[in-house]
Amino acid sequence: MASSQLINDYRQWLTFQRQEQLSREHQGISQRLHDARASAGQVLQAYRSMAEKASTEGACYRTLFLREHNQNEALPCEGWLFVRRVLSEESSARVRVTLLETFTLEDGTITPGDKPPRKLTLEIYDKLDINKGMRTEVRVDCLDTQQDYHFITLLDVVRGDLRPYLK
């Protein structure tokens, strides 16, 4: 086997390893949110806090989300969210964000600036799960692209150096 082919195979293997790690992480965090019975109101408050830190300190938060592919296969992706604005009404909560993707299976690891940022609108709501005894679970889904959904943004993983890549 040629040396270059071996290196390409190794890089592909690393990409698949990272994909598996993100799958386990997204599933684990989803389960913890479900077990904690987090509500849309609690998540909305967290996004308000993120928006405040974004405006004053340029904070971006690590996010994991699912992206649906051709055969209804959903794979986790990773990125950084800059929360621009939170809009809430009586029964609706929407969040305007800028997303810098940092990992997809197709692209592997993406360095900030290699891919243009995407301006998105996320919706926060409580989803009724009839399979689990009529319990609700909080969901954050993208309104702009139906393929991207179930966003989980981590309050404890923050960066302040990504502002130049958000334009």
C-alpha cells in the first residue's frame, strides 16, 4: 500500500472516530436533558444569557446538532453558535444565531473561516413524547433548514475569539 493511501485511510478513520464520539456525546446529553425534565422556558433563559454574553463579550458556544441525510439517517454535527437575539412571544420562542460549523462527516474537521457562517433561526419548544407516558421534552430545531435539528448548546464551553469569522 502506498504511503499516501495509508495516510488518507488514517485520516478517514479519524473522521469516523470523531463522528462516533459526537454521536455518543449528543445521545448522552439528550438523555440527561430528558431525565432532568428541562423545559422550554429553562432553555429559553439559557439562550437569553448566551445572547447577553455574546453582545458584551463576543461569546460563542459549542453546539451539537443532528443533520438528516438522504436515507433519513441523522448524524450529529458540531459547531459554534453566536446568539444574536432572542425573540419570545406567548407560546413561541425563536433565537437568531450565527453558526460556524466545525465538524461534519462529509467535511471532517472544519477550521473557522474555511466555511462561511450561516445565519439561522432556531425555535425552542416542548415536544410531547407519547412513547414515554405523555412526557414532554425540550427541543431546539432550525426553522431555516429542515435537515438541521435537535440543537444542544453547551453553556460551559465558550470561546471569545471567533468574532472575525462571523461576518
